[in-house]
Amino acid sequence: MRMRQEMLLQKMKELGMSGVDMDLFDRYQLSVRLQVIQFQSILRAMQSKSKERMWVRNRDYGELDESRIVDGITGDKNIFKRREQTSPLIQSFQQKLPKRVLFVMDISASMFRFNSQDQRLDRLVEALCMIVMALKGFESKISYGVIGHSGSSAVIPLIDFDHPPQSPAEILKVVKQMQLHSEYCNS
């Protein structure tokens, strides 16, 4: 037990986090754990679909293409479809660069003001943590950035494209930036 606590303290020191910071990050991480797993499974399925075979129509053998029955009655022979690997032409259109996604977060004063009533700022922070944790490992397919907006400013950079937070301390820094801006902005 003592050794585990010493290792935890050493890890927190390496990350530049206090015990309170680590507890806060653990709370956010635990609250979105299931959603992160679901999001990652969707991303993995999306990746595997890009390698999947596809239906090729207008073939002279294979499964009957229901949309070509009338053509078959009129004498057309190419009324079948079959599953084939994608052609080199189609593969050339496949994704070479990562998709760029920009997330926009509302960090206006109302988010802080009404947080005590409906936890909207807490849920926004959890959503950010879910996005960052779920997209970790998918950097080759998805490049993302996060900006905030409020009555004080239309664009508040939180996470730059191609520079996502890697450590819990970096994620918590973005979270605190969101919370502080929401608390102290004009509107």
C-alpha cells in the first residue's frame, strides 16, 4: 500500500499534478468511461468498413439485382450484382489525410452561472474529456481541434489541430481554462 502511494506521488510529480488535480481528473475519467469505450468501438468499426468489400452492379453473374429486374425482362444480361474488393480507382479516392474535425464549446458566463442548477458546465467538461480520450490513438485518421466561444470572444483556442493533449495534466489544463473563462467572462 505504501509503495503504491509512493509510486502515485512520483507519477503525479512527473505529470505536474497535485493530489486534488489527480482526483478531479479521475472523477471526469470515470464518469465518461463507458462513452469512451462506445465512441472508440464506433471509430474502429468505421476504420474496418473502409477495408470492406462492396457491391458491384451490372455483372453477368452473381446475385440478382432487384433494381434491374425490368432490365432483365427486356433482355439485358447484366442484371446481377456481387461483392468484390474495391478497385484501384476507388482505392485512390480513399482517405489519405486525416479528417479534420473542429469542436466548438460554449464557455459563456451562463454556463458557469447555471451550472449549479443543471450541471451544464460539468457535462461540457465531461464531453471534452470523452472526446480527447476517445480520439487518442486515432490521430492518423482524425485530426481535431477545440475552440470555445462566449460573449467576450467568438474564438477562444483550447486545443490546436495536430496538437491534442497527451497527458492527464494537459487535459486538465484545458478543462481549467474552460471553467475559468466561463466564470470570469463578461457574458
